[in-house]
Amino acid sequence: MLRIDILTVLPEMIDGALHCSILQRAQDKGLAAVHLHNLRDYTTNKWRRVDNYPFGGEAGMVMQIEPVDRAIAALKAERNYDEVIYTSPDGEQFDQPMANGLSMLSNIIILCGHYKGVDYRIREHLITREISVGDYVLTGGELAAAVIADATVRLLPGAIGDEQSALSDSFQDGLLAPPVYTRPADYNGWKVPDILLSGHERNISEWRLQQAHERTLRLRPDLLERG
């Protein structure tokens, strides 16, 4: 079972996303467990504050090291963790191979960035990996944590009814997925490609691979360059 502990100042921002669809089904099956922890529960400040002004006079507020350290220490006292991840705009770019790797682990902590950022000592001493979901800035790392959890948990064997479906997703083989169609075969004169109606599995597989290459070359040529 994969356990993901998410440390956040806004658990309500992602609580719903973690308890529906595939994520909820995986938890119901005992394949995964996703727990939210409010960092305000780990502060000694009587107003439950977890941020303060930055040294040096820069604008914005900074997440303090004490509540983060206390939260991580409390979790580590109960089990060993494979990764302690910080969601940061300047972290590694999250991708499908990274999701595949995370899905093979047992215990993960994800610290959601917030405010102007976190006290840098957190990144120096408490974090094992920094991950970004894109070259843009979000209000907080909660949405990024939800993305990481969703992309990772859906890969667990049994999380999806048809496990082959996950293997044919975009990016699994370095290519975008080919076009998909369903009934009716003819809608207002817009027809499904004849090859998909032929029943010839080999020809269909070759067509799908060709389409995947063509779509990747047209839409994401950078993926082919990486390969």
C-alpha cells in the first residue's frame, strides 16, 4: 500500500479532490491511503500562525520552520518515509516517469508550499525532493500535491479497472496517446476511421502507433527530441 501524507495550511482546498473517483476507489480497496495534516496543528503560536516576515525586508510572508519540522518529526516517529517532497515552482518538472517511480514507493510526505515560500532551512535539511507541476506560480502547493497524488495513485495495480488503460496513457511510452473513438461510428457524417472498425488487431496497433507519432511530432516535438 502507498501512503501519502500531505502537510498544508489549507487542507480544505484539496480534501474533495482526494476523496472521489479513482483516488477514493484506490483508498477503499486498501491500495493507497492519503492523509491531510493541517500545519497549524503543529505550531506553538497561540494564534496558530505558521508564517512570519522574511529577514532582509522582502515583501511577502514566509512559512516558518518550526511547525514544518514538528509535523515531519511526528510522522517520522511512526514510520519510515521514502521521500519528503516539497512542491515548488523551481523543483524538478513532474512527468509520467516520475509518477511511475513514486508509485513504487511505500510512504511519501508532500509539503505544500505557500505564501512567499518556506524558510530555506526546510529545503536544506528536511526535504529530499522538490517537484514542480509547471512553469507558473499557484496560490499554494495544494493543487500541485493533488496532481502528484492523483497521477501516482492511479498507477497502482488495481486502482483502475482495466490496468492496460493506464499503460496506454499519454507519456507512458514517451508519446502522446493516439485518437480514440466510440459509438456511433457515424455521427452527422463524421465517421470513425475504417481501420478501427476492421477488427484487424495488428493493423489497428500499427495505426495507433503511427497516429501517436504524428500527434507527438505535431503537438509536442520536444518529447521526440528527448527520446
